[in-house]
Amino acid sequence: MTPATPDDEPTQHCVRCGAIVPLGTAMCERCNPLGLKQPAASQAHGTAVLAIVVAVVALAILGKASLGGVGPFQGRIGGVAAADRGLAITLTVDNLGTSRGSTTCRVYDPSTPGLGPDAAFVLSPEIEPGAQVTFTKPVVGLGTAVRPLAVECTGP
């Protein structure tokens, strides 16, 4: 087989072996000796879409299974102290769920209405189901003035 020249009709490569075939033909004579109908573009795209949908569903099931039973979490401020460039905040967090996990707690000034810019996010250590953990973390996003703060802890 010779490569196509500018005078020849437009060509493409066989999807199976790479041989040059006329444009619009998916497979060469060697790969499709019986001349079976060529696969339609909608078949190829449909197969790809189906594979993506199956993968997304499988990931959702895997995620649900791995995160099931983690949380809810309940957090409380145990103390606030001045620290280098910010505050040292002591939090007590309860895992009210049935599985071990950690949570992200949003520490904020309760006098700021809504979701104000003055908030810090703190990641807790892993907490056993039904257990409580107290830990201290430094935060820099809330200034250096010691004041009353509030906390909200969310699940995974």
C-alpha cells in the first residue's frame, strides 16, 4: 500500500491496523474481510458516554461507602489566647457519627452578620465514633485581639 498523494481521494487510517482506507471507511479489507457494516459514530460516542456514566456512578457509590457514618460533628470553643501574628484557639469537637473521621471547623466572630470575611478554617485530628477531642490550633485570619468567637464544624 502506498501513501496518499494530493491527486488521490481523501483517505484515513483503519481503526484496527492503521492501513490507509478511503475516507468514511473505518476498517480495511484485511480487518473486515466480510465487508460488515462499519461502526457508526453514534455507537462509538454512546459507548464512551456509557463508560463515563458507569465510572461516575461507581465513584459515587465508593465515596458514599467510604464516608458513610462519619459525623455529624459538634464543636465548642474551649479558649482563645493571643499568639504570634494571631490567636491560639482551643476547640473541643465531638464525633456524633458511627465511623472515625475528621472535620473542618469554621471559627468566626459571631458579631459579624452572615458569612463575613473574618473567619478561619481549622482541620481537626481524626476522632473515633462517639468520642471527643480537644486541640489547640494557631490562626492568623482573625486578628490578634482576644474576643468571643463561635465555631461550626461540618462533616466530610
